[in-house]
Amino acid sequence: MSLPGTRLVEAKLPSLLMTLPVRSAVFELSDARVLWSPASSLTPAQLRELGEITDIVAPSLLHTGGVPGAAAAHPSARLWGPRGAREKQPALGWHGVFGVDAWPYDDELAVVPLDGAPKVREHLFLHRASRALYLVDAVFHVNDPEGPLTGLFLRMFGTYRRFAVSKLFLSMVRDRAAFEASVARVAALDFDHVVMAHGEAVLGDGKARLLEAFRERRLLGG
């Protein structure tokens, strides 16, 4: 899979009972190279092999675990995350907080918050050059699950071998109205592809598939 101005980095998050695919990305912007959602399983050598990185992004509170390793491999990079990221990784020198500090690359890589789930605070990223929307945990699309209990986990949360909004993610929504308002803002964005951290990307008809997945969970009107 190849998208303009983007390098996708594939890894796995193994445990005794479950293994999840996990994807990171490097965006080549006009004046920056942004590492999105570095996986905690990436080795120092793999992180250094990515080349110069100017900014490292934790897109949600559930995806801060790889930031320390990425920051060690790229000590001059600026660190960005949602509210609460500093508390989750207090040893790091965070540069900016989404929604508080100005994100300098909005013209090329827009940040779109999913409100209403304070324990997650997921932020979507719209890469304008490739017309691709990036998510981490709101949507899964794992077609070939590995590990003895991975399939059971995916079935429990409505994402077994299918592109769907995770019921686990929805269970963490505390303000349904705010979350649905965020979904409506996502529906108004202009994109063709959907790339998630966990599972196969949806290319070409990604927006239509994502809106269908939102409607399945009654998050978006017809």
C-alpha cells in the first residue's frame, strides 16, 4: 500500500493470548516529518531507520506507550499529544497539547478530535496530500487475527474480520451528544481513504465505508 507523502510502518503488539497488528506512519510535510502513533514494539534501530523526525504524535491517551522510545531515538523531535498525555508520560518533555497549543501543520495535516470520551481523547488526522484519514482505536479492520484469544476479543467488540466501530471504544464514551457532534464533523471532511492503527486500510471508498460504520452504531443519521 502506497500513499503520497506517507511512509507506513507495520508492527505487531504481541501478548500471551492476543496479538494485534499496529500501524504507525511518517508524514512528509513541506517543512516537517511527523511520526504518527509510534508503536511501542518498534526497536530503537527501526525508529532510527525512519530518518529525521521533527515531530512525534500520540493521537490518543491509549497510544502514548511508544512515545518514550521514539523520543529517545529522535531526541530533537517535538512531542504532541492530547490532554492527559503529560500525566501518562510525565518523564517526557511534551511540546504541545492538542486543543490547547497551536498545531503548526493544519494546512497539510489537520487534527480532528473525537470528543466525549475523556479516558481516550482520540484525535483523527487528515493528511490532505493523500486524502487519507487516520484513526487509532475507534475503528478496527483485522481480517486475519493472530493469537488464541484475538478472535474472541474482536467478536466481543463487534469487529471480527470486519471494518467496524469498536464497541469497546464506544463503552468509553461518556458524552454521547459530544461524540455524535464529532462524528458529524468527520462526515463533513473531504477524504477518500481510511487508515487505522489496527487492521487493513480501506482505500478508495474509505469515506463511504466509515460513514456506514458510524450509521451501524447509530452515531450518524442517514
